[in-house]
Amino acid sequence: MSPARHQPTRLESIVAIALTAIPVIILVLIFTAHKTTDISRFGIQSSITEKPQSWGLLTEDKSAIDLAGLAPQGFKPFGHGESYDEETLYEKINGKAPLYTESGFVKLSTQRYVSEKNDELTFELYIYNMGSAANAFSVYSIQRRAESSPADGMPFAYRTENALYLADGRYYCELIGSSDSPLLLDAVDFTATALIENLKDAGPAEIPQLAIFPSQNLIPNTFILYLNGAFGFAGLTNTFSAKYKVNDETVTAFISKQPDPAAAKELADQYAEFVIVNGGEKIAPSDPAVKYIDFYGSLEIVSVEDSFVLGIHQADDRMAADIILALIRNSLAKENQ
Amino acid sequence: MTKKDKIKLPRRQFLARTVKAGLSIVAASALAKLMYNSKPPSVAADISEMVKVPDFSVAARASQQISIIKGPDPAQSSLKAIDLLGGIERFVKPGDIVVIKPNVAFASPPALGATTNPALVAQIVRLCLDRGKAKKVIVTDNPINNPESCFLISGIGKAASAAGAELLLPRPAYFRNTSLQGGKLINDWPIYFEAMRKADRLIGIAPLKDHHRSGASMTMKNFYGLLGGRRNIFHQNINTIIAELAMLFRPTLVILDGTTVMKTNGPTGGSTSDLKRADTLIAGTDPVAVDSFGATLLDLKTSDLPYLSLAAEAGAGSTDYMLLKPIFASVS
């Protein structure tokens, strides 16, 4: 005779539920533990484990600009937009990162585009937010290719065989094509134009200091802004240079604005001393207020005009150098009036 | 019905259930005991051990340490360069596992010259397999940028695979820590060790480039790509780290491709106007000598690149490449 089926008591029910719940709780705990395991306990360096998380493609761009929307007709975005900050910039451009991070870099946004008909026709857009127009102009001017032509209708811009580079306010941008295909270059132009329209927060594009350089004898598009360490001298900051042509001689002139005349004189003396310490030899000046230094056969000239340090860098011809120095001094004299 | 009536159970059934429950507990405990692993995961055990990078170099041969080839096609030049050094048979033995380390640092099209020429990589792969009778050729690098993109867009992934190489892309588990004896920077630092673990030979193939930080990127700098971790901190000590890399990695052979040279705006370049033809390829067993000659193609002197002298002083090679009696030749 089988025993009668008994009804479970409340206590039995509670115990049964508790016993059933235990494995569920254990499973939840195991899952949680796996999600939060500190693998450094096992000797794995966090620097290694962080790596895959920081690969660029895993970081989708969150910039205000719709990078995918800048794709020209016949092209489409190739992969996600990427973005990099000061910590991660080297992941994209490796050894070139210091050029930007030492010049006020804020953020890089990039996007690749590929032709819908030919996957070998690609170009990549780089948008560097450099924080200020001066910073953007600096990285633009330092990298400017000699073999290039101006790109009309854009603030500071030039083209090379396969690329277009521009500085607009706080942004420095590169559009780099995989080849010099006319189709690709048209696409680059389209995206550049669309990009400028989208850089609404770029700020003023003008660099007022460039107007100090007289246009007479000036070689167009040769301005460079060194934020730090111009001509190898750490003290020479915020220094603009430009190239001039006198007959067949090329002359590089420079100016650096200092807080006051005393600071300008001190910096000029320090720079002259730097050149001399590195092998330069003082030579008789044409003007007592100007320092002339022979540097291994080239001429370095340093002078002061009010709060400006000015000079000529590595000139081959003294007469040409003096002509340009006089032009710069006159311009600065007018500036200081 | 009383409470006692509800829980009434025959003695036999009670005992049977108790025995079953007991056996279940014993079986579960035994299974747990059997499966319990008191050691941490094996990968952890490996990683906690410092590794030593094998010395892949070959014995020096007088007058066969460096060859310099003039020619427009780097793949053809490389054949001539290696033949003049004694042939690939000097460097690769039948059954060897060869690791080739090109520069795949950027997701950049081959036309921009920021990465190793894919046709040159493919040529060396074929040479190792066909004439060297290598068992396997592994092509690898540790780009900081997404490796898949770098190997894809540089064209190196496709070219190497088509030539018969095995592509190895970096994963966190492939890194091991190492220290360079007497090194200032490479101390308990992760390197991309997996490819070298079973390798018999290591061949570096680098493009010749201007470099914003170091002045030039050549065969010694190419091994920067085998460092793991946040290696960008070494950019502050770029000369020291390149010299230490030359001490840490002793390759079988290095090839420096100066057919097209990135003269400006390196190491990324971007414009084809950054590139100039030099139509020169250098191969050798002394990376310091190879790079010292390479510097001249960038119009630099040895003194312009302090890491060359640092590496030479540390015993990694000679900056005076002429002392090694380089073999000059040309390929039309």
C-alpha cells in the first residue's frame, strides 16, 4: 500500500525554494565574478589588457560633425569615424603625435571614405582640433609641403598630388588620398568644402602677426609659426618666419613678440649667445644695435624693435639679409607707432 | 488530520532516500575534488615569467655583412642584395620557422610609403619558402592602430598571404615581459613575444623614413613595433630606446628599403610629395651599419642620429659601414 501523498508544509516550501535558489545565486555570482575579475592577480599587466580597448576603431567619433555625411557622391564611409585625445593620439600617428601634443592639441577626428566602384580609391579625413587658430596655423605651417599649390577659396590651404591640407580657425585638417586619381581629388575637394561649412565653431581664421611681414620681396605661402624652440633654441617661442627673395638669394626673416622691450632684449641676447655657443662667431655689425654672427659660413642676425625680437636666419648673402632686415624693422616701427 | 500524520513516511523509503541523498553529496564532492585546479590559469603563469628574446643573428662573414643595391624595383633589388650576402640559404635553413617583421605601423595606402612595400615583403616570403625551404614564414607587427586595418590598407596582409606567409595579428595574450640586461628603459616591459617563441629566424624589413622625433625611422626603429604597453612614453627617450631595441632584438637579416624615401613629414607622411626616389636598397647583418648608410639617403650624418652611436657603443654594430666593406651593385 503506497503512502498517501502528503501536502508540503509552509516550512517545507520555504526550504525547497531556498534550496532551488542556491544554485541560481551561485550562477549569478560566478557570472558577476567573471565580469569583474582582476586579471592582474594572475600577473597580466593592465597596460597590456587595456590595449584592445584603446584601438582607434573601437572608439567611435562623437564629434558634432557628421563625418559620414561628408562622403562625396560615388563614395561611402569606410569604417566608423574614430577619435583620439591627447592620451591616445599616438595610436593613430605614432611618432608624429608630439608635434601636435606640444602645440595645444585637443582632439583628432578621422573618417575614411572609399569609392563605391573602386575600392582602391580611398581617402582619409583628419580633423585636428588644436584649441586655437595660432596652434592650428603652427602645425599647418611647419608641415607645409614645398611641392604644393595653393587651394583657392579656403583660409589657409594647399594641395599636393594626392592630398589637401587646410587650417581654419582652431582646426587643422588633412584629406589624404590613396593616389592622384582626378576622381579622387574631386572627391577630396567636395569633402573639404563641405567640411569648412561644418566647422562652425572654428573661430577666427586670421593670424594678425602675418601682416607685420612686408609683402615686398615676400615668397608667398612661406610663413611658419614656431610655438616652441624656433631654430633649435628653446627660448625662442611664438616665432613667425617668412622667406624673401632678393635677386637670386633666399632670406629667412623672423619675429617674436615678447611682453615688453626688456624681455625682448634679454631674449635676443640669449639667442645670440646660443648661436655663439654652438659654433657661431661674432662679426662686425653694420648697426651697433644689431648682432651679426657667422655660423659656419651663413649669417645669423638678431635685433630688437620695441617688444619684438627680429632677425635673419642663416642667410648666405649679407646684402640681401640687410635689405630684408630693414624692411622688417620699418614694418615693426609702423606697428609700434 | 494532525501534523504528525502529514509527514509520515515508511522507514524503508526514508532510508532509501537518505542513502540516495548521501551518495549524491559524496559524488558531487568527489567530482569537485577531481576538477579543482589549485593553480591559476596557465596564461597567467606564463606571463608572470620574464622571457628572454632569442638571438637570431648569424655568424658574421668578412665582406658579406652589408650590400647596397641601386635599382628602381625593391623586390628585384632585395634578391640581388641577399645573393651578394651569400644567398638566402645562409640565413634560412630547411625546416626553419621564419618571422618577418615589416613596418605596418599605419593604416596607410602603400603609395604613401609610410609602411613597408608589400611587394618587397612578398618577395622575401617567397624567397624563404622556395629557396630557403622554410617550414613556415610568419609576417607580423604590432601596430598601435587597429592591426586588421593596418594590414589590410597597407596591402601587406594580402601580399604576404598570397606569397604563402602566415599572418599573425597581436592579441593581449601574445605579450610577455622582458628586461634588457643593463637597459635603462626596457625593464620588465611587455614585448610581442608570441611570434618569436618558436621562431628560428627573424628578418626585419623597413622603409626608409624621416621621423619627427628620432630624425629617421629605419631597421633599428622598426623593432619599436614589437614593444607592447603604452610605448609612446619612450618617445621622450627616443635615442635610448632605439639603441636598446638594437641590443634586445638581434635579427638574422635586416633590409632597408630606400627605393622611395620619405624625406619629410615622417613617420606618417601623407603626401606623395613627401617621397623622393633614391632607388637604393640596403641589406645586412649589422643593423647599425645598415642604418648608418641609410641616414645618408636622408642627407643626415651619423652624428645627427645619436641612437646610432649609442647602439654602436653598446655593441649592436658599427656606424662605420665602410669598414665592413659593403658590396655595391645595381639592378636595372
